[in-house]
Amino acid sequence: MTSATGAPDPTPHLIPAQHLDPAQHLREQRAALQSRLGALAEDMGSFFEASRDSNADDEHDPEGQTIAFERAQLAAVTDQVRRHLQEIDAALERIADDTYGRCEVCRLPIPRERLEVRPTARTCVQHADAAASGNVT
Ligand SMILES: [Zn+2]
């Protein structure tokens, strides 16, 4: 995101990571995600009721197909939110262990900018791919 004026960001990024209070940020995010999960569960419940009422043949009823598609979307989003919650829980554990903000691969501090964008980051940018593909030992 560059500003329209083209002026460089005058704010130096010198604030140490511990001044971010990531724990508070993560707990707020956690609460938001949990209420989101509750709303998603309600949506899912109404979808199940809708499909039970119509008892539609998904193959031939276009509406049934739409419902099936939307239900799949909803399930995918629910999965995503659950995974995100797990990541946040893991990040909170790392804060408790005092290992938060360090790359799991090279053990170097993760840049503050990255933690701001992704407070649940377990690795530096350089090792993000390795962690994503499960190559962390
Ligand atoms: Zn690293």
C-alpha cells in the first residue's frame, strides 16, 4: 500500500516487538473469530434445514445445486476460521513460552512489520514456505 502522494513513510519502525502487546491483539482477534464461528454455525444450521425441507435432488434442481455450493463455501470458511483460531492459540502459547516472534527455522526475530500483518507468523518471510510445506524440523 503506497500513499497517493508518493511521500515515504516518515515513521521509523524502531518500536521493539514487545511494545506491540501481541497477546492483547491476539485475544481480541480470538474473540472476534469465535463469534464469527458461532454465526457460521448458525448459517450452517439453517442450510441443513433448508435442504431437509426441500429434499431436493442436487443433480437436477438448480436451487439444490446452489445450496450445495453455498454449503461447501460455508464449510470452507468455517474450516479457515477454525484453523486461524488454532494458529492464534498456538501464538498465545508461544507468548507464554517466551518463544513468540522468533522464526521456528532460523531462530532469528521475526520483523515487526511481518508480525503486524500476521501476528500468528511462526517464521520469518524467508522460511515461510518451508513452514507451510511442513518442512520445519
Ligand atoms: Zn527464519
